[in-house]
Amino acid sequence: NDTNNSIVKEKENKEIDSYSGTSGENLEFGGPIGATALMIWSHYILFYFWYCLETNNGQIIIPLSIESLIYHIKSFINLLLSNAIPSSQTWLAYASFFIVQLVLAATVPGLTMKGLPTSPDGKRLNYHCNGYLCYYICLFGFFLAHFIGLFPATHIADHFGELLVASMTIANSSTILWYLIGKYTKDPRNGNYKSSGSIIYDFFMGTLLYPRIGEVDIKMVAECRWSWLTLMLITSSFAVKQYQLNGYISKEMLGMIYAHWLYSNATVKGEHCIPCTWDMFHERFGWMLNFWNVCGVPFLYCFQTLYIFKNQEMLTQTNSWTYVISVYILLTIGYYVFDSANSQKAYIKIQIKRSTFPQVPWGILANPKFIHTPKGKLLISGWYKYARKLQYTGDIIMALCWGLFCGFTSPLPYFYALFFTSMIIHRQVRDEIKCKEKYGEYWDQYVKTVPNVFLPSLSFFSDLLKGKLHDD
């Protein structure tokens, strides 16, 4: 009996471990060499885009000689020393921002969700999904502080270089902290961390599965709040700055406010879906997640906003109202596909309908169809009968629209769309491998039933013309 009980207990622990990041995995991203290259590149690309904005109005800079390269290196160092050394006010502002986010996450009322079972006892951690209310409290507080003269909304626009360097410093230093905590603390819910044998790779991928301060999950706060709220604040700051200088906010700048509000609002609106996602129960909180959420996402994805700010006079001459309105329409279509597709899948998993805005049509399927497997259900209704990853297609359309608001005089505003598409393709490849391992022959059946990945099948256009798109 003791032997049988031990076998059963071991089986249960393995099942729990499969939801806790404890299973063995091959080194990703090219191992230590790839991780090192990505960390160097991430710092370089952020500085490069900022340098192009400050010295060439966002036009691409390519040194064609050694002399030119030396000139630009010296010019960059001078720019860094003169415009990017964080002042005490910048450090205070950034520290206040992070502290406020943690306090709000811990105290603001909201929906509490349970995560997936964790090792070693199957306990499900609490996730306080109050991000939607926190988001609007922060936006209200940001503009209130501006109007009463406590903190100018234009501070971000006026001190962008300082904030960029501060965010890099905070991201890198906090990653060291989380790395050491994960490596040297004995938390059984840490996913039974085992070193890969490379400090660099472990630093990049992370050693800690559930970084928490009390019941505040830092990984969820970083992914949903620090990243996208910071982006929204940056765009808002430059919009206010444009109004101060010109007496108006342009149609292109309003487009970026709309675009960044759609995405940041959608992130906190759907926060309750995150506790059971791959990122929460499998991805450790290493440099990759921490740096890109604290620094990469807000300070790279805002490039279009800064480009519009620097080149508004030229854009006013080249971008007609008809063109810009067409981009608004395409952006809205992309958002609708993105939001409704994510909602269809999320509601089936969680079945919680919130009153957050906006709740788009066809976000909940009345009669969904599935391929049933021993490991769960595979959805083949709604958007997912036309392609397996149409939510990513909507995401990519939105990314493209960010660039389209900037016209066609520089390729740099389209970097985000290319970078994001590459990242999505990489994630899709990872998903396919994991799902094939999980579902086996059922996944083959699913792929045969829904062969398209990002582009909808021809049946989509047929159903659209026949008015049968919402039959599910």
C-alpha cells in the first residue's frame, strides 16, 4: 500500500509540475550566446532609435565609412551625457511610479482569480485582477497632477532620454535581484529551479517562477501595467507637449493616442485571463520578461509617437484626411479581430463576463464546437474555425497601423510591425511544439481541421458574404 501510495503521489506531483515550469526543457534563443546577443541588441536598438530621433528626426542613420561611424559614436556619447543622465527628479518620479503601482495592485478592489495548481501541494495562488481600475486611477492622477501644477504631464517628453536610461537601469538591476532570489531561496513553488549551467542564460530566462511581494504578482503587474501604462503615459505626454507648442493635437497624434489606448485598455480589461496563461505558470521572470516590460515595450513601441511629434509639419502636408481616416478604420478592424478572438477563447476557459469597456460583438460564442482530447478542448468555432491564430493577425494589423500614421518617408516607424511579427512567428513555433507534445495525435487532427495559422481560410470570406459569420 505504501508503494502504491508513493506511485500515485509521484504521478500527482508530475501533473502539478507540468503546470509549474518544472519540466525539463531545451535551451531556447540560441542558448547563452543567443541570450547575450539579445541583451546587447536590446540596449543598442533602444539607444539607436532615440539617437535617430534626436539627431535626424527619426530618419535612419547608416554610417558608410569609418570616419562617419566614429563621428556618430562621439555624437551619441555627447547626447547621452548631455540629455540622458537621470536627474534626482527623474529618479524620484520613476520610483514613485513603481511604488504607486504596487500599492494600487495591493489595495484597489477588483476581481480575484486563482492560478493553475503549483508544486508541491497543488495550491492555487491568488491573482488580484484590479488592473482596469488601477489604469484609470493612474491616468486620472497623471492629468490631475498636471492641472494642479504638481507634476507637468510634459515631464516625460522633456526628459525622455533620462527616463530611458533610468528604465534600463531599473530593469537590469531588478533582474539581478530576482535572479538572486530565485537562485538562493528555497520556495517549493519556484518550479524546482535547476541551473542550465550558464549564469548568463539563467539570468536571461530567469530563476523565479512566481515573483511576488505579498500577494502582488510582479510578473503580472509588469506585463499588464508597467509596460502598457508607461507607453500610454509617454504618448499622452507628447500629445500635451504638441498642444503646448502648436495649440492643437494633430490627427496623427490622436491616432497614436487611440492606438495605444486600445491596446493598453485591452491589456487591463483582459487581465483576469492572464493567471492561467503560459507566461504565468511556465515562463520564469528573467531578464527577457523584466527588461522588455519595464523598458523595451514602452520606450521602443512609442517611436511612432515621437516620430509624429518631430515631423508633424511634414506629415500635415503628406497625410490627407482620407488617408488618416482609412488608417483609423483599419486599426479599428484589427482591434476588433484581436479583441473578439481573444475573448472567444478566454470566455471558454474562464466563463467570466465583465462589464469593462469595450465589450465587442461576437466576443462570446453561443454554441462553440471543439475537438475533445484527454488534455483539454481545442476550439474550432468562431474565429478559430478559420485560422488557429487569428488573434495574432489582428495584433499585427494594429502594429502596421502604428507605422501607417507616420507616412512613408522613413522605414523606422515600421520596425515595430516587423519586430512584433517576427516575435509572434517565434512564439507560434514554440506553441506548435508544446501543443504537439501535449495533445499528440489530437493536435494533428486539429491542424488538419484548421490548417490556416494567421490568414483566414476561404470559407471565412464565403461565410462573410453569406452573412453566416456569427452562426456560432
